[in-house]
Amino acid sequence: MVERFYVGVDLGGTNIKVGICDQEGILRHKFEGPTYSEHGAEAVLARISQYVRETVERAQLQWEQVAGVGAGIAGFLNANEGVVIFSPNLVWHNVPVKQILEEHLGVPVKIDNDANVAALGEAWSGAGRGISNLVCFTLGTGVGGGIIINGEIYQGFSGFAGELGHIKVVDADEAIQCGCGQYGCVESVSSATGIVHMAKQAVQAGRQTTLCTLAEITAKDVVDAAKSGDETAMQIVERAATSLGKALSITAVILNPQRFVIGGGVVKAGEILLEPVRASFAKLTPEASVRGVDIVPATLGNDAGIIGAAGLLLRI
Amino acid sequence: MVERFYVGVDLGGTNIKVGICDQEGILRHKFEGPTYSEHGAEAVLARISQYVRETVERAQLQWEQVAGVGAGIAGFLNANEGVVIFSPNLVWHNVPVKQILEEHLGVPVKIDNDANVAALGEAWSGAGRGISNLVCFTLGTGVGGGIIINGEIYQGFSGFAGELGHIKVVDADEAIQCGCGQYGCVESVSSATGIVHMAKQAVQAGRQTTLCTLAEITAKDVVDAAKSGDETAMQIVERAATSLGKALSITAVILNPQRFVIGGGVVKAGEILLEPVRASFAKLTPEASVRGVDIVPATLGNDAGIIGAAGLLLRI
């Protein structure tokens, strides 16, 4: 029998990444090209189709070996119908991505949001390999999330399950407003944006820190300063970590997953972040919901999106 | 074809309730007898078997019509293996309930904890009928919970999914210790115990309230006083309700269920409790996770346990 392959697309506002995975979720071939989102949805979808065909060709595979194409897209989606309802960074409204790509490519297409496919990627062949029930938190500009139950993305009633960045973890008197309009969301503290916000506040408040010498502060600057022993930066990283630990704790009493996978740019901080996350989780959670549960960093990095997108095709 | 029936057992420390349900989850026959838990597990399980056989007989059914027996039991269970690991009110340790009852009765037996089976009962033929994804909060002495996904109880990795009473909702400076040892759990405020605790605190603090004339305060007293316009009691009910609303809000961003069902003795308070629960939920939750989601009281009352226990047999 001819080996079958799964194509994953990570559609960003600037670049389109295409990957080809084998049946074990191992990424065999990769391609990246510009999105040119200003050309509009039709043109972007035609470009995706072209990139997919070219990637398959370069990989010296037969088109008949392609089991299907999955795409991860940031925004509000109807994953069941394959429609992007609204994507802020692409400026798309009600685009029937599945239908259009299936017309172009003649193979089954599935779509899901970027956080969900990253979780599925880690579950399939990354830090969650072999674990059927896991929850993934992605710490980037915001805090995204994905819930994997029995090896599949859990969508909930209307597709909004796993909006983990909006778990409320911060006490009212310390809460800052989140992008969603609410107060106290974990995203407002544990994302790169939250870390930078806390750092700027500390500098403005005249706290002693090496960060005050920087013209522009990034989350990486804060982590680096913390690693160098800067007390203020250490407290900020600690606060981001303990807030995330509280979000994991709340998720654990509700869902009791076997593993938490922490991904996204912020997790590159490593153990200086993860160690207090684990400590805060263990301290705040009833013992029965801690036992046997682990908290590990994601292992696929930026490839989680294309691998997980390819993984959408596993159950069709 | 002969009609098949499902037997549900609600095993309490004082009484054993047995019910016979038809295939639609309608309770056809009911029986209740003493547990005599002081006689030990073997004797209690023999008594359950006797009650089940007698109830089937009184209902004038043939034993062959019994598809199986389900039991709801308060405590820590391994539902997959059918073992009660620890039940505080029965004082049971590692009792293989499924195995023993199957030997006695010769039909398939399943067990689960009381909060989970109550949720399944409401999903099968109560307030959640026809809804495949719902979350049930039971407000009694504690706050129990059950998560129904695709019509089935969601157990999680080690059987501790749905421990919803331990969602943290109270700010640190106002938090009281929960029975689980943690601080700020919704159970510490929104359970009958929590309401009584807040009432006693108010009386001790010399707050003006009709509750100070009572020798012993119950949650019903507090609700009745609130309904009569007692300001202090109204604030207590409001606090129990807004805390529950926050727990629903957190659950909604994680799980996005279609419906929340609120059961247990405290919900008899009715709209004086539910209206501020809905208001707090809507206020605290991103709009996408509110749309189309409703919050309704349980409808099966004390029968939810036996009906849901019977419902455990639906998927065998």
C-alpha cells in the first residue's frame, strides 16, 4: 500500500507555512511563503493551494498520497462547517475556507483555530505524544489554549471551548483589563504582553531594575533580567508563573487532564518560569487532582501549528 | 420485543433508594429502605441486592427485563473498575462494588459518584434532556459537579473531572478555608454550609438581621429572610449567587457547555438565587462564551440520583 501523507497549513497574517506529515505526525517537508493578505481572501486561498501543490511536488510525492489538508487560522471559526467567521489579522469575514480549498485541491479540508491545532500537534507527536487527555496553554501575545479529549480537539457547544486565556485568576484589586474587556484573565498577566505591561509599570513606578535602561522592553528582556538576578524582573516572572499555575489548578479540578503542555514564545524562559508554575499548581490544587498530573514544555516550537493542522485530518 | 428497564440505586449513609427507569429515563417505580451501614460493606451490598430484587418484583417485572443496575455513591471511586476507594459516610475502603453486586444479581453493574450520576440524570430526562454537552452544579452541604460530554459523564484522567466545588472564585483577602484544605473555593461560599457560615459571621459581627433571633441557622432560613427583605440575608444570598456565577463563567471559557443545570437543596431558593447567578455570569464572561448558553434549575429533585444511576447502563 502507498504511504499516505497529511498536509498542514499555518496561515498567518504575514506568512503561510506548509508542512507534510507522515502518519506518525513526523514533519517530513516544510515550505514557507508570503501571505499577501492585502490581496483578499480569494487570492490568499489560491496562494495556499499553489503552495500546497508545490510543496507536495518538491517532496517528490504523488498527489494521490495526500490524505487531506488541514489549516490553522487565528480568529473566530466555525470548525464544523470550515468557515472563518472573523479573523482580525487577515481581516476576513465569513470566508468558507473549507469549501474553497476543497474546490481548488480536490481533497478533504479541515480548519481550526491556531491554539487548538497547536494543542493537537503537541498531542500527536510532541510533548503530549501517547497522552489522550491533555490541556495545552500557549503563552504568546495572548494566552491561547486547546483541550484534547480522547485524542481530539474538544470544541464545546459553539466552538469556544478552550478559551483558556480568559480564566480569571487575579484578585479584583490587582486586576488589569484584558483584551476581551474583562478583568483578571490569566492572559492579562501570563502572556508576553502581560509581562511587558508589568515591567513597564515597575519602571514607571521607579522600581530598581536594569529594565529601566531599555528604550523598549520585550518579554525576553524581562526573562533575561530575571535570570541575571534582577529582583524586580524575578518578581514579574514569578507573578506570571503563579497566575498560570492558578489557571492550571482551576482547569485541573474541572477537567482532570493527565498532562499540561505549556507552549508559545514565553515558555522559552524554561525552568525559571516552569518551576514556580508547578509549585503554584501543587500548592493551590486538591491532592486528588494533582496526583499523576504533569506540567511540561511544548517540544514542537513553531512547527506545532503545521503538524496539528495536518493532524486535523486523522479522523476523517 | 420485551421492554427493557434500568435499575438505579442511590446509596446514602442512612437510606438506600432504588428506582426503575424505562428507556426514556422515566422513573416507573421507587423503593427506599435503611442502609444499616454499621453492618459493613458485605451486608450493605447484600441488602442492596435484596432491595433491587424486591423492587423489580413489586413492579411486576420479569428479572429478564432488567438491563443492568447502576449505583451512585458519595466518595472517591474508580468508576472504570467499579471500586469504591474511600467513602467517608459509609466508612468504606477499597470495596469492589461492581464485582460483588454482579455476583449477587447476575446483570451488568456500573457505579459512579453521586454528583456525576445526578448530572447524568438531569441530562437524560431532567433539565438537560436533549442537550448533549452540559455542566451540572449541585449546591448541597458542599458543591458537587458533573460534566456531561456527548451524553456521557466525563471522568478525566483519574476520575476527578468535575470537582467543580473547588473552582477558586473568592479573592484572597476574603477567602475562607474550604473542606478540601484550599482557600477561595466556590463551595466555601455557594453551598448550604457556606451560606450558614456567612450568616453566622454576620450575626456575630452584630449586623442587623432577623437571623439573630434564631438558635440555629439553616440555609433555608437565610433564603427565607432574604425573600422577606432582610438586607443582610439578601447580601448573603447575593454573594453565594455571584460566586457561583463566577464559577460558571470560568467553566464556560474552558468547556463552553450549552447549558448549566443548578441542582441541590440550595436551588429551591429559586429566582432570588438564579437571577443574580445569571447576571454575574453574563457580566464576567466574554460574549462568545455566553451566547446561546442558558442556566436553569434542576427538575428531578432527589430523584436525579436514582435516575442518573440507572442511566449509567445506557452505554454498556
